[in-house]
Amino acid sequence: MLKWRWQIVLLCLSCALWDTGSTRPDDVLDFQKELSTITIWAAEGQDAELPCDVSAPAGDHLNMVLWFKDSTGIPLYSLDNRVGGLDSATHMAISNELGARSYFLTHGGARLRISRVTSHDEGVFRCRVDFFNSPTRNYKVNLTLVVPPDTPIILDGRGDEVAGVAGPFLEGYDMQLSCHVTGGQPPPTVAWWQDGSLVDDVMETVREHEVMNRLFVASVQRSMRSATLECRATSAQAPAVVRRVGLDVYLKPLNVKIITANEVLSAGKSKQLVCESTGSVPPAKLSWLLDGEPIKHAATVISETANSTKSILTLRPDAENDKKELACRAENQHFPGGIMEDRRFLRIAYAPAVSVTLGSDVNPESLKEGDDVRLTCEIKANPDADKIIWYHGIEVVSRNNSTQGRVLHLQTLRRQDAGEYVCVASNKEGSARSRALSLSIQFAPVCKPGTDEVAVGAMRHESLEARCEVLASPGGPHLKFSWTYSKGKDVLPVPQHRVVSKDHVSTIQYTPVSESDFGTFACWATNPVGRQSKPCLVNIVHAKRPDPPKGCQLQNSSSGSGRLELSCEPGNNGGLAQHFILEVTEAGRQDDQAQGSPGVRGPSNPLYRLTGFVPRFTLRGLQPGTEYRLAVFAKNAMGASQPPVLIPGVRVSASTARLTNNDAGYHDSTMARAAFWTNIVTNVIVAGIAVVTCIIIMTIIVVIICWRRRSRDRHLPRTPHPLNNLADQQLKRSTESLEEDQGGGM
């Protein structure tokens, strides 16, 4: 390595001596002036290659190649070929910024490549070639940076500058544009291009430092529509300076055609006819004519696509239009006389005209269950209808291929037969649908499906609402409701002033006080058609704790976020509104007492507690590697379900996000904070429950005292509680009266 360093030093010293010898600096400059110069143009930022002939005369061998810049006596770059061939020659560049970007290429013509030319690289380079026996040769290369020309300016035939789009030009007429370019060193070449193809490269000099290329097209072709022309100004190796201009060309219509099939049209029925004209720019004006006269006030819609214009005519012909001539005319107003038409003769036929009627002896406002009715499909058609279909709503009730199907018999009407009836008739010309005939069928009240018999959970001294909802026609103000209360064979009518009725719903407010107040309410409704045959029953039962949830499943979230989802089916709610609780504890740390009763805090309180009105919960952010135990409860005003649903051995992956409860609106950032706030909230709830319990007990005592005083003041005998004071009469114990009031429905 040291040997090579000494060789480099000696080489630099010898080069300096070889270059100057014993001559003065002025002699050196004079010597270089006598050399012929090759000019190489280069654009700033691009690579430049400076040629140098290194071929040795016959019988001789290349010794060294030295590159100098300007008048500097130290070589910029050297090639030592004294040992071996060019492939193994030693390359050396001066350690400055220019030298680092220089490299001497020996294959495909010897040349010095300078990468990413800058303005400081501009100057005169000298290549010195030494041979073993032959005289030294010198070459001078002038590296000159290209000066880009100014952006071209495009003018139209009137001499106005074109900003973005030239024209409009007319198809078949001439077009003239000129491109003007100033500046640039060396002088630029100016040419017109289109779609990568050279169109015109003939230039002319307008004045000093300005050249022009005039483009003339004798007949503008359709293909030039929306084309883009480029004026390119190119100077040596520099990138071309380009100015683009789009062409706006007006085109004649190529054709016009009514593209809708020439089929038979139906009288009195709207038909859309589509006429299309292609090739016109701007879009051709389309108009419709009937027997040579414009169709006035016609409903038309014009639409345009890339290569066509459409007109949609909504035509409603009648019998008088048969055999008349319909024409669609296309005209581009920029081309006088450029009109094209497409014509056809109309053929009109009569499609069915359909309506539905009732028998003349039927009053449609008095139909009721059990009646018979006949519907007739009145049809006017040419030719006669060969297919008749009756619809009730969206269901087919009759299908017939003969005229006998014009009459639809509805016998022994049911309330399900009410609704809209439609007759559809068809012939070979088309189909027609009648306007719907609506049948209203009156019927006596019946319980709304699902409410025939319901159970309402209640607690003593707690008000509840017994609700009865029926279906009836007529309804609303025509409905009258009556209620009874029964326990066993004891029946008590409910006074009407305790009943609240609106439309198809009737309710009563009720507060059970003693055990005898738990029984069954029966509700009847009556309208002008008749009395409800079977009452709606509301059983007042003791409220109880809800049943535990069932069918619980734990699975990954469908969103793919690594969350866990717990989904259960609710059990019996105990007759009261219930909600659901999910508690999460670490395996091995949960307390049996806490797990048995939600809200009871044991030594190991739950890490999280989530609530919701449905037993579906989303778990996020449980600690990876930790085993958890899940407990699910249902809870109503009577307490929590027993036993809890336990899901042990729950683990999550490291990608699971932090646990949040979006459904319940509860979120804590850390597990410690969650446990802390859960503790506080639980204590507050326990205290609140204690206060509420005391208030309830005191209220019960006051109510009992007041009731006893009122009984004593009225000197009434001690009798069972009379149905929570719904009536001031004793319970009827007559089986006959029970059957009479309930119509046998109890």
C-alpha cells in the first residue's frame, strides 16, 4: 500500500514536469491555443462525456492519459497503463468535488464522463495522451452549458395567443397555428408533435434570437378532435421546453337513427322512443316530427356521452296516430344545411284498459265478516284479453286464461280478506293493471296477537299498569272496553272511571297491597259489529328474581381487532324489567361471596363490572398471559339471578386492546383505577339502598296505620281487602254471574 502511495506522488510530480517542462506559463497557454477545440454541450444536472482518442500508433503502446481543466497544471484525472492493458489500468482522480464525479471510460470510445454537471464545470478541458515511443497527443474539449430557450408562445391565425385550447375549427376546413421561441444557446430547434409523432419541423427565423414554426393544415380531420399538439423547443442535450395546446374541432353529424324497436305501440300508454345521433360536436340539435309537423310540448330528455347524443321522447299515442310518420331530425347549426333524419310509420294497437267494480247491490262501507261479495274485472282490449290475474295485495288469488276469470267470488268474508284487490289483464299487445279496489271488512274485537294472555310481575305496594290491546274494525271511538278482576271464582267488575282507553288500547293502574290482590284481569272490547268473544287476560303474579342468562358463548370479535365478545340469551325476567351484569376477576382470586351476589364486595373485588340491557358484552385490553374468570348475572328489582353463569379459564393474546365498555358508557384507563372507582360506586350504592329501604318501610307503616284508622272511622267490619279499592262492593262468589260477565272466556 505504501508503494502505491509513493507511485501516485511521483506520478503527479512527473505530470507537472511533463506538462510544463522548462517553458514559461505563457508558453503553455500559447501551446493550448494552437490546439483544435471540440465543443461539447451539456445541460446542468445531466452527465457529460468528453471524448479523447487514446488509440496508439502501430507498434506502439499507450503509456498514460492525463486530463487537465483550464490552465491548471495539476491533472484532474489520470490513467496509468504502463503495466498491463486498459482493463487493468490504474485510474486516479484528484480528490475534489469535480474529481469525485469524473470517471474515464475506455470501452465504446474513450471519454471522460462527468456526472451531474454544474455551472462550475464549464470550461476548457485538455486530454494528454502519452505513448512509449510515439509523440504525445493533446486534445482540447470545450464543455459549455446549454442555455434553455424561453417557453414557446402559440398564436392562432388571427395572431392571438392561445392559452390552453385552440379553436374551434370546423371539420374539413383549414387550420393555422404558429409557435414562436426566443433565446436559447445553442439556438433551439422548434417542431410540432402530436401523440408522440413529429408533425412539422420546418423553422424560420423571425428576428435575432427568435425562431418560428408555422403549422398549416388544409383540411381538419375528425381525428384531431380533442387532440393535443406540442410545440417543442430543443437545445443540444437539454430537455425540451414544451408548450401544449388542445384542439377544439366542430364535427358534422355522422348519422341519426331511432334505435327503439319498431314495434306496435299501445294507445293511451306512454312509450319512450330513443333517437341517437353520433359524430356531431357540439351535440346535434335533435327534434321530433309527426307527419312533418314538430311535436310541441313533448316530454324529451337529452343525454350526451363521449361519442353520441340521445333524445328520449315520451310519446302517448292514440288511435288517430296509427300509420302516421314519425321523424327524428339531427342538425348541427354550425354547418348550414347539415341536416339528417330518420323516419318510420307508427302502428297503434289497443292494450287492455282495466278497472275493478263491486256488484251494484253491495255497499262497500258495510261489509263485515261472513258476507259474500263479487268483484268484476271490467276489460276493454283489442284483441281480447287472453289472461286474467287477480291479486290481493301482492298475493295471487286467481289466475284464468278465459273470460270467466273476469269475476272473483269472495264467500264468507274474513277480516284477513280486507285490503286492496287488483285485476291484471293481458293480450298479445301487452298487460294492464287496474287501480286497486280497497275492501274494508268490519269485525268484532280480538286480542292483538301475542297479548291473549300475559303475566305481569308485581310487588306489594308497587303500582303497575295492566294493558289490553285489541284489533277491531271499526275501532277508535267505536270501541268500548270493560274490565273484571278475578281470583279463583271470585269476580269483581272494574269501575269505568278507573279505566283509561285510547284508540285500540285500554289500561288500568293497579297497586297490590295484600296477597289477595294477586289475581287475573280480564278485558273485553265491543264495537258495532259485536262483543269480543274471548277476553284478553292479564295475570298479576308475584315478581321474583330473574332466571340466569343461558346459552353464553365467548368468541373473537368479527371486526378482527382481537376483541372478545360474550353473548348470552336472556332468561325469564321474573315479571319485572331486568338488566345484565358481567364481572371480570383474575382466576384464583375471586371471592365466592362476591361471585354469588353482584355488587357484594369480597376480599377480591372484580376487576371490571359491565352492565347492559341485553346480555352482550365486548371485552378489550385484558392483560396477556393472565387467566380470567367471567361471571354473568341478570338483575331486576327483586335481586340478582342465582347462580351466576361462570366462564373460567379466559385468556387473551398480546394484541388485545384495553377493556372498555362502549355500550354502557364506562371506561377507565387502568385496571387499578377501575377497581378504585368500582369500590367507591359500590359503597355509594349500598348506602343508597339502605336509605331507600328505610323510606319504604316507613311508608308501609304509615299506609297501614291510615288504612286501619279509615276502617275504624267508617265502622266497617273486618273483611278481605276489596281489590285495592277498585270498587266499593264485595267479591261476587256466584259461578253463574262469573260465566255471565266473562262470556265463558275465563
